[in-house]
Amino acid sequence: MLQGPDRRNFLVLAIQGLGAVIAGALGLPALSYLFAPPKAKNDVAWIEVADLAKLPAGEPAEIIFSHKRVDGWKVVTEKTSAWVVKTGETEAFALAPACTHLGCAYHWKHDSKEFTCPCHASSFSIDGKVQAGPAPRPLDRYESRVVNGKVQVGRVVASDGAGAGGGKA
Ligand code: FES
């Protein structure tokens, strides 16, 4: 049995050891949170939104679809939409549904062949270029591609203001 200074040294070492264990248990997760690389956010989650063969040529189609949004540890399923324009037998592009002025939902006018925004009357051509303000830039587009005849969309890419142009998926 330990007596006197030996016992005291043993207790001090035991307390210090216990402190080290507690510090490790609390500190390792904190250090891994601070220094571990974040999960890659550059991976595009492609979502199939339409059968290209069923889309009308030269006329946008509003497609409503669900996507998963990761918010911290929470994964939320949300509904959103895209205006998909078929530009060929294997090509299409998809416009994001919000007006680039203040974010209202715009719609397609069949008679004038343009997108119009009900909030402040901006209008856009079928490829998203601004035809009348106050929208400051073309409509944003989804990253898009056609795989096995299905239109897939990824992230929304903000337009740069230089014109939407193009039309290839
Ligand atoms: S939000 Fe569309 S014109 Fe203002």
C-alpha cells in the first residue's frame, strides 16, 4: 500500500492522466472540425427532369422537380422548377425560375414568344437575354446535359450579364 509522498504522486498522476483523457475526448472532435477539409461541395448532383423527346421544340416547358438541399446536418427535400428549352434532338438548356431583378417567378408568353415577369415587367428572350428592364442581367441557367435522351440539371450558374447565348446542353 502506498503511503505519504508516493500516494500523493500517484494521485497527482492519476488526476493528470484523467485530465488528459478528458481533454483528448473533447479536443479531438474540435480539432477535426477546425482542420479537417470540408466535404466537397463541387460535386454536381444531376437530377433527371425531362424526357427530351417529349419536349416541344422551340417552346420552353416549365418542369417542376424535387431536389435535396443539404443544410448542415439536415437534408431538406424541396420542390423547384426549371424552364427547359429543347434546341435539338440531343440538346437542351434549362433556365432557373427566378427573375434576375428581384427574384419573382416569370412565365412564358406564347403570343409574344418571350418570358415576362409579372412583378416589374422585365422580359427575356427564349434564351434568357434581357429584352426589357429593369432586370440587370440575363436569366440564370442550370448546368444541364442530356444523357440517354433524358435532360438532367445540376447547379444554377449565375449569368454574367454578358448575354445568355448558346443553347447547347
Ligand atoms: S422581379 Fe422581375 S422585373 Fe422585378
